[in-house]
Amino acid sequence: MSGDSAGHVARSTAAPGSGAAARTRVRRFLRTADGVAVDALYEPGAAGEGVAAGHPGDPSGTSDVDHVFVIAHGFTGDLDRPHVRRAARAFARHGAVVTFSFRGHGASGGRSTVGDREVLDLAAAVAWARGFGHARVTTVGFSMGGSVVLRHAALYGGPGGEAGTAGGALYGGPGREAGRAGKAATDATDATDATDATDATDAADAAGRAEAREGASATEAARAGAREEAAGSPGADARTDAVISVSAPARWYYRGTAPMRRLHWLVMRPTGRLVGRWGLRTRIHHREWDPVPLSPVAAAARIAPVPLLIVHGDRDAYFPLDHPRMLAAAAGDHGELWLEPGMGHAENAAPDPLLDRMARWAIAQAG
């Protein structure tokens, strides 16, 4: 399949881990634990040349033949979008790359749940990436994808972790009530004048912090694990070794900025979903979350000992700086926060030098 264009979708006849697939470009549909077909692309990048880091033939000086980056795009993106391809090329200078389209996006099946069931899409992509024989996987998520990589790491755990056990819960357990309190607070923000919005936002922040402290009960975690096991979860094969979350929200239901109010209209209203389907090539599920997924800030508190990098621009029009700071505070000592001057939101705003720095950070975590 190495001769196919990025826009061509076909099933691969080569099995991951075989000599043919390990160092060649492969595009195929993956099957998630809940049965959704996900369009995915593997590119060997620097790993395809078999070049060791620091070798004169290494274009970046930091490539790692054992490393694969799995890139999770933002809402309304897909693996063929120019900004996703640019990010993939940047990471390919440092290792192999897997890109994929979340459910409801691009050629993938299903409908978008805006960050909920998408964790299963990422799990399938990570397990597929490991099948090519790479020893280390770094998940890199942007915006919605940034929240998904956090929940994925909390659910599937680090080395030796298994879905739904030590890795955490798919849903929020007792923290669901705090999540609903956060929704009520952000709804209140929409209803207040600008002079009163700070109080409502503070209430949402407090709810998010409460959710991070409470977490899910062991009973809820066990139930989530049982659901995953029954659905055929990839389990330990879907674990990640490092996480990079870019431009991610800290809490759900945030509507404190104009772009996020527009996004809520797009997701919550029938007319908005029509615009998403025909104007943005994104098929959005009509059902609200029930139960509410584990929030990003609660997930960030459960990722240790997996290394976590949080990247956010100081000109992000969607999520202000309290979001990355909440994530970093929840992550504690195992998390690292980069606040990037002049950067806007997600893949479109991340310059190549920043993407290279992120890749080098991931390679460094391997020791």
C-alpha cells in the first residue's frame, strides 16, 4: 500500500508485525471494541529507514526506530485534513506515526460522541500500532483528541495496565455528580452578564476540582472494566507509554468563550448537527452523555506513572489558561506544562518547531 495516496482507503492484506508491514505504509479499517470501523494509517517515518538516533542519516537527530506516535485529531478533523497531515510529517521525523479518523469523522463509521466513546477508537489505534513491533507508544491529542488521550491513559494504564482495573474508570463514578454541577455552573455562565460570569466560572472550577479529588469508586471502575472486557477490549496492548495533550479542556460543558458556545450549538441542536454533517463532514450523535464520562481533569490525576505533557497556547480562543493549569495541578509531579506564547488552538496553531520539541520530549521519556 505504500504507493496509495493519503486519500485512498483500502483494507491492508499485510498483518501487523510481519516483515512486510513493519516498515511500509499501511492503511486499513480497524474495528473498535464496540464494533465501529475506524479509518487508520500507519507510516514508518524515520523508523522505516532503520536509522538510530544521532546517526548522520537521522534527519532530526532524535529519531527512534522503536517509537510510534499515535495522533488523535480535534473535533471536525480527520486523518486526511492538511493540518493533521502536517503534524504527522513533523512526528515522522522522530519515529513511526499512526493517524486515524475518530468515529463520525472522515471515512470512519459511526457518529461522533464528542470525546466519550472516542476513547475506544484511540485504544484500537494504539493496539494496532503496537502490532507493528514498536516498543514504545506516545499518544498525542489535540483539543477533543487532547481530552481523549487523557481518558485513554487513565483507563488503560501504563506498562502492565489493563482496561478498567488499575487504569481507572471509563465513566466518572461519584465524580459524575460533580460533573453535573460543573454543567450547571457553565450553564449559569451563559445566562449571566459578563460582570457576573466570573462567579459562575469559579463554581465550575470548584466542581472540576471536586471531581478530580473524588474520582470513581472501585465498584464503578470494576463495572467499567467488565463492560470493556465483554466488548473485547484490547487491554494491555492498548496502553500508552507517554501522553501529550494539546489545547485540551479541563472540564466538560465549558461555554465561557464564543467559539465554545458555537460548538455547543453545533452539537446540541438538530440544525447544528446538520451543519456539522454537510458543512464540516462530521456526523454527530444526537444523544446526550449518560453517564457523563470521566472528566479530563479527573483523568489527569490518574495517569501516573505515565509521563504527561500538557501544551497550551496563551492565545487559545476556545479554552483559557485556567484549563491547562487545572490539568497540570491534577497531574502533580508526573505532569509537565508548556504554555506557548502567541499560540492559538490545536493542530492549526502548533508550529513545526513546537511539534519537533514535543516529539523530542517523548523520545527523552524513554531514557
